Amino acid sequence: MTGRRRWSTEEILDTAAELLRTSDAESFSVRKLAAALGTDSSSLYRHFRNKTELLRAVADRILLAAMDGHHPAGDWKQRITTLALRLREAFGEQPQLAGVWGHYGSGGTGSRLVMEELLQALRTSGLPDAEVPARYHRIVILLAALIASEAGITTLTPKKYEQGMEQFRVAVLGADPESFPALAYFARDIRPLGADRRAAFDEILAAHLAHIEARIP
């Protein structure tokens, strides 16, 4: 009798990534992944101890993809900006995992490559070495928050997005001037959360890097 096929770690991660393109991390399960592979959950636990470890491994592959072919160039601000945009683009193709990266981190090779590039860029900035770890931490928090926020918008179905837009219009354009005078005054110029996200990403990152630059002796 022929035994059940043994799946490699890379094949398991490929299938998991494909499933996550059409679902989200919360609804994803090892059981669903096993069904897609035509095997049982116990065989997958030989590769990953639990769902969290599996999701971290998939997220780390996105970090690896972001760093693939990356060659540092420019000054420290250009290096960090380039890296940030590469991460944004990579998670834009798999937005369901942006929150996983921000919430859990990965700890894999991709994560270490990102950490190394950020730390090297900050060391060349002129900051004292004692300040580099704290500045690195702030940058990672900022990038994870911005990327996860954008991912939250892109994973909405058209129906849910339109429902959200309708609620936005009611909340803003229908604001009572007596109760919400500032909101009513600016109502026609207030943009929804999903608007101009690339410009907002660039501006917020640039402002943070300028803040770091101001601290360089």
C-alpha cells in the first residue's frame, strides 16, 4: 500500500501562502492547510509546532522576498526609505500577513536581514551607538503600524469597503455643527483612511527620519 506523500517545508509554506491570498490570518488554520495538501494536521506539526510558528515562517518569506536583490545605496536616510518601500510593496502582495509580522515578528533569516540593514544604516547616520537600538525600535514600530494599517484597507471586500465609506460619509458630512463644530467646518476636506496612503506613508516616514537627523551630534 502506498504511503501518504511527505510534503517538504517549502511546499507547505507555498500552499499556506496561497491560502492566505484568499483568506485572513484569523480564519486560517492548520486543519485547512492540511486539507488543501490532502494530508492530516499531525503531519504538518512535524514541521511547525503550531499555527503561530507557521504564520511567522510565511511572513518571514515575505521579508526574504523584500530583501532579495537589495543592494544598499545612498546615505542612511535613503537606505531606510528604500527598505521601507520594499517592505511596503512586498506586504502589499500578501496583506493578510502584515498584521502577523507586526504582531509576532518572525525571527527568521528575512527578519534578520531587515534588522541588519536598519541597524547598519543607523550606525552610518552619526548617531551615538547607545541611541541606535532605541531608534531602530521606533522605526520598526512605525513601519509595522503603517504597513498593517494599509493592509487592513486592502483586504476589505468591495462590499465592506463601500459600507465603510458610507459610514464615513454619514459621520463626517452629517456631523452636527453644534456638537462637532471643527468636524463640520472641515468636513468636505477630510479624506477617508484609505485615501492618499502612499503620500501619507512617505510623509510620515520622512518626518520621522528628520526627527532622528535632528538628534545627530
